[in-house]
Amino acid sequence: MKAIETYQKQFLAYLKDYRTLGEPKNLYEPITYILNLGGKRLRPVLTLMTADCFNGEVDDALDAALAVEVFHNFSLIHDDIMDAAPLRRGHKTVHEKWDLNTGILSGDAMLIMAYQLFENYQPETFHKLAIVFSKTALEVCEGQQYDIDFETRDEVSILEYLKMIEFKTAVLVGAAMKMGAIIAGASKGDQDRCYEFGKNLGIAFQLQDDYLDAFGNPETFGKQVGGDIIENKKTYLYLKALEFSSEDDQQQLKQLFSSDHMDSNAKIETVKQIFKTSGSAEATKKAIQEYTSRAFSVLELLTISEEKKELLKMFGTSLMDRTV
């Protein structure tokens, strides 16, 4: 097994050679821009790692890894439009740098480009990958719609929120790993276990993202800290704060999250204080650890060496210890 950094370098080299320039320039330049903004590349790295874990050729998994990354960035362009987000990874979002229509169209093109990458596989493998990818892509859209629906609903349960982040974020992490296992010829049982490992890790990852949105370092986070609070998003932190708070704090929190006109800095600081004093911040950290532990327990069932399990575990641990 290689070090995690080796997979990252291998993927980045492949990404660099990926042809994203063409005519008209205003369609393709935003695609090049978003793909070169950086990011953690955790999904494609997991595809390559998983293929290697089952003794597959890492090079064979590069197109699937790239498809996952292209699709992920397509979803980010459209998410940023829907959220009216000004920044992505510390830089202007595509719709801010170009315009709304360009963002929509370039995102659409990326979805098609992601599917094209599967055409490089033999028919049987292509078929298996396409089934996983199509199911996952549709679930990501469903998760995004749940997220939009929650903005106009007064009540959202913890279970509903967890389902939303499972679909919007976690299923793509699970699919990235399952596709690596498919390419390596792993058993159906191991393919499914890889998916469960990735899905649980993905839920933990999104909960960590929610936490960092409120309590992260603005210099390293890459997005506007407190953005979820400004946008009145009913995150795990918010829902747990409602559950744990006194009636007065509940009313204050609901009032703050129904307002778009107060000073944003004051709103962020007030809400963060409620998150801390209610115990919501601590409960969120506990949930992150719980889903990480679930992922690691699935890892134990994989029919791979202890050394390979340890590398996957190390990767998961590094995600949960991140500050960006």
C-alpha cells in the first residue's frame, strides 16, 4: 500500500492532464477554474485507495476517481448558486466570477463529462459503475432538495437532517469507495461494506463541516465562517441547540433564524454562544465521533490485510482532525 500523499499526487497529475478547455471558452473556463481551486480530493483518493486495498491496478481506477471529482464539483457550482455563496475554497464562486447562467450551464456540462469518463471501462465494469453512479447522483439531488425544503419549514427533526446529509454528501463518499472496489474485482459483500464505511465517514465529515462553519478558523476554513448561521440553515448544531436550550433561548434562536436584516457579526456571535452554552457544540462533536466509530467498525469486516485497514482508518482519523 502507498502513503495517502502518493494517491493524492497520482490523482492530481491525472487531473492536470484532463482536458477541460474548449470552445466556447465561457463554458469550459469555469470548469477548469473550479477543478483547479484545490479542495481535499478525499473522494477520488478513496476510490484509488480502495482499488489498491483489493489488489487492483490504481491506474485503472483513475477515470472513476476523476468522474467522482468532476461530479462533486458540478454539485458545488449549483449548490453555491442556490446558496448565493460568494466564496468557495477562499476564492470567488463560479457564478460570482462569471454569472448565474454560465454557472448553471458549466455545471450541466460537468455532469455529462463525469458520465463520459465511465466510457473508458469495459462493458461489464461500465454497467456496474453506471448503476452505482446514477443512483448516487439522483440521491445527491434528493438531498439538495431536502436541504432547500428545510429552509422554509419551521420544524425539522434530527433524523430528517441526518437523512439529508446522508443523501447530499455521504452517499458520494460511499460510492467513491464502492467504485474502487468494483474496479478491483472485490466481492459483492466487500463492495457493500466499502460503501457503508464511506457513507458513515461522509456523515461524520459533513457534521464536522457544520461544526467548522461555526467554530472554524476563517484563515484556514476556505469559506465564510458563520455562513450557515447567516443563511438560517437548520444544521445539526441548530437542531441540537433547540433540543437542549431553555424556552427563552429557544425563542431567541428561532427569532435569530427568522431574521435576515440584523448585523451578521452580532448574529453569528450570539448564535455561537447559544450553541456552546446549550451543549449543542459538544453534542455535535460527540456525533462526529460516533459516526467515525461506526465507519471503523465496518472496516473491521473487510477481507483485506490489517495494514490496509489501518491506512483507511488513518485517512478517516485525519478527516476528523481537520481544520479546513
